[in-house]
Amino acid sequence: MTLTFRNVHVTYPGSDRLALRGVSAEIAAGQRVALVGRNGSGKSTLMLVANGILRPQQGELLLDGRSVRYDRRSLAELRRQVGVVFQNPDDQLFSASVYQDISLGPLNLGLSQAEARARVLQAAELCGLGELLERPTHALSGGEKVRVALAGVLAMSPRFLFADELINGLDPWMRRQVLHILERLSASGCAVILATHDWGLAREWADYAIWMDAGRVFRQGKPQTVLSGPECPD
């Protein structure tokens, strides 16, 4: 399965500034992609396009070679296949308990309580949350909130996971835990796209890199080639 951005242009409502300027890229299932660039380069906007939250004014998004449509049914299918974990986990935690929060996605897919519970337990096990399922979400630490937000997306069984600065601000132990989760996810066939300012991590962790600048793809390809040269910050 592939997710393809083809000549995508995006302007935010009320603005005449292009947030994305003719972006083209293709991501395949199972890839580990580093999405790098300065603040305001278009990384977060690209994620919102991938999930159907933003619709391109020009160009198109394709899922497995087919152009994405923006009716309710098509968007529901896109969001089942493409999950996004936002930079601030509080933007994604809405329910009273960890269990309830993780179960929201599966239940919204129309799964039965039993099927949703199986999804919740699987995602919780992957994210190391088995002992926290009854914990109130407001009582979680920052690292725990990150893992709950991640588990809530994983319970939807996406084929593409976009994570916006997911490990930013985590302590070294929690950082390793989250990266281990992402590695297991990639090994299962899910593409993981990690927006990061950590260029060293991008070179070591990813097998593909997309470097964005001013709403365009500046470079893309193998990290060791793309993320080298005098233009790089480190």
C-alpha cells in the first residue's frame, strides 16, 4: 500500500500564503520516514493533508494509487488507514480513563464492544499501558500521555502513522520506549512518518527522509544522502 502526495498546494482559510507549494512524495507501507525542516516549513500541514483534515486546493492525495475523495464515507476510510499523533497529547485525550480514550477510535469504526476491547488491549500492550487502563487521563505523566495518544491511534490499525514531534521533550528512557514502539509498528508493516528536529535521529532511525523548506520538498531520499552537506544544521 502507498500514500502519495501529487503536486499538493494548500492555503489556510483566511490566508493568501501557500503552506504547501507543489509537494510530491510517496510513502510505502513499512517505511520509516523522517520528516525534517524548520518550524513553518510545512511538516504539520502535510500531516493534516495525509489524514484528510485539510484538502488540497491544487494537486491530489492518493491512497494505494486511487485519488482520495472527501465525502464522509471516503474520509472515514482514509482516517482508518492514516493515523496522526499530534505534538501535544492533550489535543487527543478526551475521555475520563485511559481505556475509554483508547476505545474511542475502534467504537467510532462501528466495532462491537468485544472487538473494540480486543483492539484496546492489543494497543495497550504494545504501548506498555496494561496497568494504566483505569487511570484518569488527567493524572498521567507527560510520557504516559504520549503513549496513550499513540495507543488511541494504533487501536484503529492504521497502515500509515504520522507522528508530530512525538518524542520531543521526553526523557531518554521514555524516548527509547517510544522509539521501540515505533520500530515494532514498522516491522509489522505500518509506515511510520516521524516529524523531528533531531537530525542525528533522522539519519540513524529512518530509511527514507523528506526535508521540507518553505512549503516545498527541498530534498527526499536516503537519509545519509539527503541529510548531509553544508545546508544541514548539524
